[in-house]
Amino acid sequence: MAATPQQQNQNLARLRGNLAKHCTQDPTSAAAATAAATRMPLTHSTNDKAFRGIIAAGALLSCDAGKRELSKADQAIGSTNDVFLYLGAAAFPNQEVAFIFKAELTTSSQNTAVATPFDSGGCMAWFSLPEGTDRVQFVRDHELPVPACREYLGDLLAKCFHSIESYLSGDRYYTCPACNAELPDPHGLGPAKTQDHGLDRIHEVRIQGHVDLSPHLCAVLVPDGMATQVLAKLYNAGVKIESYRTPTVDDPARTHALREAATTFIMQQYLS
């Protein structure tokens, strides 16, 4: 079970207060960071087989709703009935298709959603945490209210990244001009044990049950050559289809290609 609304608001106040102590000069102006955080769309990435099922259902379904196999991480966090999205570019590894939802989705789902400033499942298996840390409690201590989580995203964009695009691209945190050192992770996370996909540096939003494709879906990024008949339902609904070139080699090149395509699309369509 997620942190209570009161705990989420307390977490938000604590994290914003901690970030205010950074010695950095803002690499991005506060106004630009706030505007980007407010307009930032939500994304969800998936593979080709799951993509076809999502189109047929007309919604993204949680593991519980879709009767899918439950991961140990989801069971530990209590997120088996959550749909996972990101405030930023599609970054999850081994995926080919990205759904891009309007920013308004965080407002319409505020009573059924919770956010963390990193991938919550990664805390169960991938990321290094301070010795002795209870991983589930760590997630609880960083769960934030939706849509107010965007306020903290704005703080991070202003304080911790060279630019808005560097956040979307999964770049490391800003190098502080005052102390000439790369900023430590503001949440205490260490490097991932596997390939770095930047999931420790991107905001996650979990929405309970399901996320209908209508009315908030505005675009889908697909690899070149996807059959037109697979996309017909989206075309008929007026959803923008953007194709990108997919490397023939396996991940991480494929993951990078999708994230790069999503970053370019988001910067051009929402944040320019």
C-alpha cells in the first residue's frame, strides 16, 4: 500500500527542502524548469506483442486487471494493481513502442495515483541503496502526491540537470560549479547494478487499475515498418503516429533509440 496522502505531502515538503540546500547555480532557469515540469507529458513503453493487446483493450492495464504474472518487485511494493508511466521520455529497457499521454492525465488521476522521483521497482533489484536501508520503506519515504509531484520535478530540472533535454536523455546529474564535482544522487541511490538506463533519474507515476487511451493519448512512437493494419485504430482515433529507426542489434541500442526518439518528440512538441 502506498504512503498516505498526508505522508506523501510530508515527503514532498522534505524533498523540496533538501534540494533547496544544494550549492549549485541553476543550470536551467527556475521559470523554464517550472514550465517544463508543468507541460511534461507522461509516457509508457512496451513491446510489440503487448502493444497489440493494449490497442485491442483500448487501455493500459495493471497486472491485476490484465491478469498477468506478478513480479517480486511489484508484490513487495504493493503495486500489482498499478499502471506505470514516466514524467519524461520512455526509458524502460527492451521496449519498442512508446505511448505519450497529455500532461492533464496527472490531474484527472490525482485521486488514484502516486509518484516517485525514480523507478520504484528498480529500488527492489537494480539500484544500490545506503547500507541497512529497507527498500520498501525507501520507496514509501519518496512517494509523492500527484499532480503536485511536478513541483519537485521542476526543482530537479532547475537544480540538478544541465538542461531539460539532459533529463529526458537520462544524463547524469549536473557538475556543480561551486565545488567542481558531479552532484550526488539527491535521494541516496547508487549506480544500477546492470546497464544504466537512467531510471534512477526519471519521475515515475503509478495509476491504479487502468489508463484508458482516450481521451489523454496524443501520440505513439513505433519502429519503422510496423504494419498499417496494426495502427489503423489509432489513426482513426486521430492519434499521432511517429516512426523511428530501430537498430538491428539488441538492447541497449534499441532502448537508446526509443528514448532518443521520445526525447526529440517531447522537446519539439511540448517543451520548445
